Amino acid sequence: MIFINQIVQGVLLGGYYALIACGLSFMFSVMRIINLAHGSLAILAAYALFVLADRYDVSPFLGLVAVVPAMALIGAGLQRAVLERSARGGLLVPVLSTFGLSIVIDNLLFQQFGADTRSLAPYIGDLSYDSWSITDDIAIGKLAALTMATAVALLGGIQLFLNHTQLGRMIRATAEDSDTVGLVGVNARRVNALAAAIAMATVAISGAFLAMRATFDPYAGALQLIFAFEAAVIGGAGSLWGTLFGGIVLGVAQSLGASVSPQGFFLAGHGTFLVALFLRLYIGDFGQRLRRFVGKPA
Amino acid sequence: MSARSTIVIERWTRESRVALAVAALAAVLLAFGPAWLSANSVDRLTTLFIYVILAVMWNALVGYCGLVSIGQQAFFGLGAYFAVRLADSGVSVYLSLFLAAIIVGALSLPLSALMLRLKGGEFAIGMWVVSELAHLIVNLDTLINGETGTSLIALNAYATDLRRALTYWCAFAAMAGLLAVVFFLLRGPIGAAIQAIRDNEQAAESIGVRVTRAKRTIFVLAAFGAALAGALWVATAVTFQPKTYFSPQWTAYMIFMALVGGLGTFEGAILGAVVFFAIEAWFGAFGVWYLVGLGAAALVFALALPRGLWGWVEDKTALRLLPVGYRVRFLGAHTAANAPPSERNTA
């Protein structure tokens, strides 16, 4: 039963990973850019919520009403000032510029808030520890369930938005070929700025859940980026439902690893990532070769 | 006028011959450093040599090969770890520095089979995950005592002055050796191959460049170099704390040095290391603001001046001090014009 509990907790943890990976995956699928400042921006949103809660007694959920639009604006500004220029410089430049940006954000946060670890848990009342007992061994935390529900709603919402709205179609068309959409009257720059704004809005939400379920400090962004990236790669980069699947696989692996040894949490997570990578690169290719072989008679 | 009589393709120029002579003279002077420099200067120069190794290795990987890695601290940390491990098991301490780098270089070979299939940002963060994993695995070794770390105790066998001089010579030899390897590698067929890959991988492959082999050579060399730098660093710092060595901060330093000096220029990486060394000496005490400045500089250079300070000098003046490429010079009516920017970096 303990074993099953580990899996249940892992699946719920996966909800958080899906949430943090959502923005990264979305940005990659639309703009072909991996934003290395992704984790640092989530921590920035977490600090914004912390300041609102700590100094102005604003509940984190109410705080999101201000922080989500603010992060969306930052996203659009980021696209205009950094990502757009970087993307023109080829594959290298976005990696370098967004990594530089993450160093700037991390250290400015450190300058402002110091090394203390913070959490939003004290500001959300009993939600942070309340749970439903399923059996004697299995309990589902309310916050964890809310995280998972938010992840599913967000991923589903983005999927619906991309498939069934005019704007969603414009984003997908721009992702396919940003020069050609210009010919049919789509302003590719504006669409990309909008996509970056959406990505950063999801980053604000994931920052909120990170801060509610755990502690954070100014340098916590790097690990969030890595978790987001692992979930996205395990699930298959660029696919939104795959991201949910990847997050759950990562969460379950970490949860099971942690039950084996204290270091097992991270070891199992990174190990699963490498195995998934290996499978994608070698077996994926193998599958293609097999199809080609079968399709082409000797 | 036929094209043949008006165009000269050259590699060495008068300036570059002078530069090579100056570099050789500097090398000879530096080789005898401990004899004429103060103890403090010897220590500081040892640090500079390690920075040059890091910058040149990262530049070879990124500036020439087009592979941005955020995980080179994996090799840096593993180099330091294996040096500590080997010295603990009885290997002579200075020999263990170089053996550690060879072990890490060998380990990077199978790793390259997996990682080199990734592109762009995926490769960058994938390498970061590898460094996190290496950090965790090193922590499992009881010799290291987890994050508390350990020391390179074997160094105590040497008197302070002798130790300082030996570490200096090791760092100098490592730097000179790696610079020479990169210099000749870039001038040879591998250099032409990796730059072709950086500029357009599919096109390079289509004209018969062996993409995987060329990338793997540079990947392993960069891993070896970073490991050697890590091993040398533990020889100067004595203490080994995994967290310090496996920190992405090292990659931030490498990015700064290569970007500011000049990505994809041989001289630029050396210049970048010197600039970084000077900035650290002057502004290192500012702590957090110093790091903010490094990050901001990397961001600004990536966007506005991606070929760095030296790239800018090259574009303005067509100056090549240590030429790894060729250049085209027009005679006759065009005598005054040196290589136009479009001809730069022709390998």
C-alpha cells in the first residue's frame, strides 16, 4: 500500500511538473526557442506573490489577478526586446541571451530578497496541509489535487484555444512559417508577442503553485527549468498532452526513487530523463528505419 | 585582368608573424615565471591560465562547433573529483591531475553518442542535466562526505613554494598545450569541418563532411580541457566541495569570456579570459552586482555584438594575429582594401 501511495503522490507531483513545463513546451512549439530564463521567471512571479501577501495581505489567489497580467506583459516585452532579436541570430544566440537573462534575474532577486527561503504556504490557510484520506496509507493533498486540476485545465484550455479559435490558428500558422503568414495579413511579430505573453502567464501560475507547495529562494529557478525541460522531453517536446504525461512519469520516478534513498529523488528523475532521451533518439530512429524498410521492398 | 593575377590567398601576414614571435617570447618569459615573479603574481597567473583554458575550450565547442552547452561544469567537477580520488588512492598528486582529465575525456566519448544527437537549446539543457547527475553521483562517494567535501590532502607533501611553482607549471603547460592543439586543429581539416557544421549542418553533410566525427572530436576535447581546468582548480584551491565545482556559474564565466572576447575567434577567447580576470579583480568584491553585470554583459553581447570585442576588431581592421583561417587580398586597384567582411573566417 505504501508503494501505491508513492505512485499516487508521484502522479500528483507530476501535475506541478506539467504546469511548469507547459509554458516551456508552448514557447518551443510556437517559436522554436527554449527559454533558459523560464525557471527564473517563475521564481520572479513567486516573489511578486510573496510581496503582495507579506506586505499587503493579498491572498496568493487574488494576487494572481495582478501577477498573471504583469507576467504576460513581461513576456510580450521579452519577446520584443530579447527573443525576437535572438532568433534572428540563429540557434546559438537565444540560448546565450536567455541564460544571461536568467543570471541577471536570479542575482537581482538575491540582491532584493537575500538568501532566506520563502513560501506562500502560510498565506493560504489550511489548504497547504489539508487532505482527503482514501485509505489508511493513501491521502490526497487538496493543494496537490488543485495543482493537477489546474494543469489539466490549463493544458486543455491552450489546446482548445490553439485548435478552435482564430487567434489559435494564427499562432499555429506563424509557428509553421512566419514569412508566409505575413502574405495573408497576419502580423507575425504581434502573434509571437501574444504567444510569449501566454507562455509567461502560465509561468506566473506555475510559480504560484511552486511557492504554495514548497519553499523557494532566489536561485531556485535553475532546478525548475531542469524539471520543466525533463517533463517536456520525456513527454515529447512540443506536444501539450505529452507534457502532462512527461510530468507524471517524472513525478512518479522521483517519488519512487525517494522511497529507495534520500538522493534517489533527483537521481531517479535525471536517470529517467536520460533513458527517455535514449529511447527517443535510438528507438525512435529505429522505428522510422523499420517503417522505411517495410515500406520499401528490396 | 584575370582573376588569378589580382587575388592573393594568404594565411600569414607581417602582423601575424610579429604576433607569433611576441607570443613565443611571452611563453618563454612565463615558463620561468616562478623564478622572477612574486608569490602572489604566480598564484594569480595560475588562475588566469585556468580561465584561458576554460574560455578556449568553450569557444572551440560553441564558437567553432556551434554547440552551446550549459553543462561544462560536469567535466570541470568530474576532473576535480577524479584528481582527488586518484590522489587519495596513492597516485602522485600532479600526475593525478592529468590522469583525471584523461579519464573524463574517455567518459565523455560514450556520452557524446547520446548528447550530440540533440540540437540547440535541447543540447544546452541536456548537458545541464548531465552535470546535475554527475554532481549527485559524485556525492555518493563516501570519500567526498556529501556536500561537506574534502581536500586534496596529498598536496601537503610539498613545501608551499614548491607547490605553488609546480601548480603554476602544470597550469601553464596545460594552457600552452591546449592552445597549441586547438590552434592546429582549427587550421586543419577538422577546423574547416566544424565551422562548416556550425554554419549549416545539412549543407556540410551533403558535401561529405563527416559531421558526427568532427563534432565528437571537439566535444571530447572540450570535456578533457574542462576536466583539466577543474583538476588544476582543485590543486590551487585545495578544498573540493561538490556544490562549488558543479555550479552552472562556471558555465556563466565561460559564456562571458567567450562572448565578450569574441565567439569563434581564436584570439578572442584569450582576450575574453584576460578581460574576465581583470573584471573579477576589480569588481569581484561587489558580489551580487558583479554577477548581475556578468549576466547583463552576456545578454547585451549576444544581442548586439555576437562576435565579441575581437570579432569587432577583426571586422574593422582585418587584423589576424594568430591566423586559423585564410584571407583573400585584392591586388591592383584594390590594394588598399584588405579582406572584406564577407571573406572573414574563410577556413
